[in-house]
Amino acid sequence: MSMSAPAAASGASSAAIALMIGGEPAVVDGLDPIFATLAPGPGDIPRTPERDKAGGTAEQGYLHCGPNGAGHFVKMVHNGIEYGVMAAYAEGVAVLKAANIGKKAGASMRKPRRCAIPSIISTISTCRTLRSCGGAAA
């Protein structure tokens, strides 16, 4: 009997946490009340149309991703996407700074605006990947 349940958080909001659970279905089902308590729930964000027909726990903030280790794999994919987006933003800012764009427009690149990368991008990508390779329903 084994399982893993890494968590990912984006930003300072507790509603941005996601539990990605890997383990035997019987073990995960037995611990479901704990995961449901730890997960942030859907919050006050409007539901995606037709989402009520999909079922599952992803909308609550946790997902059974497959056998032991699958949660770690999904978290790795999530982090790779998120870090790739952050690197792309940094490269774009560096290009703009090197091209002297901010000074030409009368703006300053010294204080870039704060920008949080929406975790939903990586969550959607991870769920699509799971579906396409026969993983757990998201």
C-alpha cells in the first residue's frame, strides 16, 4: 500500500493550491475525506460551462492522477510549463530592455509591473496530457 500527494501553489492565495495524488485507487479513495478537507474547493470563480457533467475532483483542487508516482510526474509537468512561461517572460523583458524600447516609449523598464502567471494554464495542459495518455479523468 503506497501513495504520493505533492502539492503545487501559485501566488499567495490559498485558493491557488492543487493536490496531485498518485496511488492505488482503494488507498486514495479511503483518504478522500482528507484530500477534500485540504483542497481549496472551487471558490467563488464562475463554473466552466458544462463542467458539472465532467465529474471528478479537479474542480475542488485535487486530482487522482494514477498509480504511485503519477502525482509527482504531473507536478513535474506543471512546474516545467510554469517555469518555461516565466523564462519566456524574462527573455521578453530582456529583449525589450536591450532594444531600448522602454526609453523610446517614455516608460521605464526599471520597475516592471508585477505579474502572476496563472496556474490554470499549466493545470489545463496537465489535464489534457493525462486524458491523451489514458490517465485519470480530470
